[in-house]
Amino acid sequence: MEQRNINFIHTTVGILIVIGIVVLVNILAQRFFVRVDLTEDQVYSLSKASKEIMRNLDDKVLIKAYFSKDLPPPYNANERFIRDQLDEYRAYSNGNLQYEFINPDENEENKQEAQQLGISPVQINVLEKDRMESKVVYMGLVISYEDKREVMPFIQRLDGFEYDMTSAIQRITSDAKPKVAFLQGHDEPDMLSNEALRVEMEKSYNVQNLTLEGSDLIPDDVDALVIIAPQTPLSEWEQYAVDQYIMKGGKVAFLLDPIKADLQSGMATALPLEMDDWLATYGIKVNADLVFDASNQPVSVQQQQRGFIMRTQMPFPFIPVVRNFNDNHVMVKDIEAVVFPFLSTIDTTLAPEKGLNIEVLATTSELCGTQTGRFDINPMNRIPRQSYVDQYLPVGAVISGKFHSYFADKGAPTPEVDEDNPQPTTDLPVNEVIPESQSENRLVVFGDGEFTQNATGTVLLMNMIDWMTQGEGLISIRSKGVTDRPLKEVDDATKPLIKYANFFGMPLVVIILGILYWQVRRRRKREI
């Protein structure tokens, strides 16, 4: 009896201790915000940039999330995820961010409020009771700050939620957006004609196409200039305008295609861009070559087989898929793969000769080569394996330091007079050349401009513009969760081994374990 009482006391004390620990943990959890995120990219935790923006809020930010209840898969976890994220935003905002969730389906007033704020219902397909039915739901939110408002009308994907949220808060709490200009007039691609890209850029920047006519200079309020794949030379005056923009601290990205390639004809020729001497002043040289790489994107080609025209996918080494990005540079460290059609290499020896720093951003794979002079890009003409003699060739870089003007000793060229606009667009005297950059500056160069036209290159382009205009904060968020994990390439002899190992391996393991278990049981029975 006495032993039973002792056991009862021990059990009671143990239960009370457990209850006390649970209560203490809950009290500490209310006072201190702690969260453990075990994902590789920390996709469920706020980045340093988001936390910093939250800490710097100087007034109240109110978020109203309009979400329907009982959302079907795959949207049923969205509300929980967004609540968790908003909890983190609120925790780091020093009380300056508040949020509430509203169910528009509860009453007509909530529906009208959501729609007046720009959140419209969306129709989704739902599988209920073995039948496909349509359901109208709300999944959006509104961010308010002073008299400004940002709307996220339909939150469908969660992998870019932090970037969208943080950049939206930054936009409405900032006084002005940076201005980004895309140089035109030399058959460059019109980036603003890409509706999706234009809308995305306009969320964070004032974007414009810039054509230098007559005696135009680059306006002083342009924060970054992007030169993408000009097909004809820049005039001497245009070179001067870009030169002086750099000397005044302007950031420029040179995304150049020295080789014009036509996949249909299988031919490629060097473009007479006449930029080499000018760009060499800034430590830039894009080689007149074409990279072929074992890591590439296949193309669809027509082949005649048994009297029929068939379209088949073939490896095409002249469209490299670059996966080697500089892990130490914020612009590219989280990017996993970008397709670069008809890529050229970068000469990295010129910048040090000019007293400038160069940091390589991207390189080819360990199995590649280049063509120069005469180019053969016909997909049907296979490149022999023994021609892949190069590895890790640089194709993108950042050059930084104090730059010297190409026109320091030459003097300013005579402007191309435009009768409608005879004066420069800035107050810089035409005959006064700034001989060197007034402070440390930085330029970006890639041996390709066509990558900006495909989906894989959009993140790189946006990161580039962020880095040139807004610092490095948002870049780390944009690439969060963007992954590309291809299987490792193996030779043809290994593929059947892997196939049959997967097919027969697990059943064989189960059989072996069963035999071992049976043998153990037999031995135990004998011992008994």
C-alpha cells in the first residue's frame, strides 16, 4: 500500500512538472518570437531584407486579406501559409504592421468591400463527390499605408509571396521608384512590348525606352541604363552620351550579341558593332565567338523517316543552359539555371590592365568549347566529343572601380543636330568632357542579350536591375524557392544498370530481409 502511494505521488509530480513546462513554454512563446525553418532556402522564414524593411517602418501598415473559407486543394493551405508569413512580418515591424482576415462569403457587405478594393472573385474547378464542379472564391489582399494602396488580387502561388509582399510594402512606403531606361535605335528588342515583363518591372521601377536623337544626352534622373543586343553600331555621339553617363555615376548593363545567329539557316556571322575600342576603356571585351556546351537545351528539328516528316528533339549545344553562378555574388547566388541562346565568352584580362576589378558572375559547364571565324550551327551537324576541350569559360561579369572616359583625350564629338531638339537634354556643356568617374562605379556585362527573352532569364534581368538601382536587399528574396535540380548526366552504358537496379532492387532487398528474419526465428526456436 505504501509503495502504491509513493508511485501515485511520483506520477502526480511528473504530470504537474509536464504541465508546468507546457505553461512556461507558452508564456515564453508569447513574449519571444522564435521559429525554426528546416527548408534549404528558408522559404517559410523572412529574409534579412524583409526584416530590415519592417524594422524601418515609420507609420502603420494595414493588411486586409480576403479569403474564402474551406478552400479546396491545392489552395487549402494558402491561408495558413499567409497567416504564418504575416505573423512574421508583424513580429519584426515593432507594432507598425497589423493584419486581419475577412471572409467575403459571410455577407454581401464584405463582398462589395473586396471588389471595391480591387479583389474580384475567381472561378476554380473543384472535385466534390466524384464530380467536377465550379466554385467562386476570394484569395487576395490589400496593403494600405497613409493614402496609398497596393493590391494583390489573386494569390495563386506561394513561392514568390515574400518578394511580392516586401516589394509592395517598399513601394508604398517609398517616395519614388527608380527609373530604368532601355536603349533603342539599333534594332534592340523592345522589352516594353513584353506585357508580362513590363507589368512586373513597373511594380518596382519607372521604365522607359530611350532613343538618343540629335544632341541628346542620357537624362540625369535615369538610375540604370540597359543595352540589350544592338544589331547596328552606336554612333560616336551615342557612345559619348553613354560614356559621360558612366562618368557621372550611372549604372549600365551591356548584354551584347557579337554574333548574329539564324537557327533556320544554320548560319551565324559576326556583327560589325564597332564597339571594341570604346568598351575596352571600361575593361569590357565580349569575344566574337560562340559557345557550344554539353549542358544545353534541345531543339525540335524535322527529319524524314520512312517517307514521313517527323519532328524530333535533338541536343543543341549552341543554346547553353548555364548552371554555374557565383555563389558569393548576391545578384546570381540563388539562380540555378538560365538558358543563353548563342552565347559568347567574356575576356577577363582587360579589366585588371585598366586598374579595374572584375568579378565573374557565370561560367559554362566543365565540358564545352567555342567556334570562331566560321560558324556552323546546323543542329544536324553533330560536334565531335573530342572538340569539347574547354571548361568553365566566363560569360558574365561585373566590372567595378574608377572608370576613365573614352573621350578624355579625344574631346567631345560633334553632336548630331536635331532641328526639333538642338540642345542636349541635360545641363552638361557639350564641349566639356568629364575625364573620369567621380566615384567608384560598377558595370555589368554578359555575352548574350537573347536570354532576356525567355522565362529563365527574367529573374536574372530583374536581379541585375535591382542590384544596379536598389542595392542588394530584394535580390535574395526574388530567387527564393526558384529551383532547377536536373538529374546528373550519365553515360549510355550506365542508364540500363540504374533502370534495372530501380526495378529489381527494392523487391530484392525485401526478399533478403525476409530470409534473414526467417533465419533468426528458426535459430531462436532451436535454442528453445
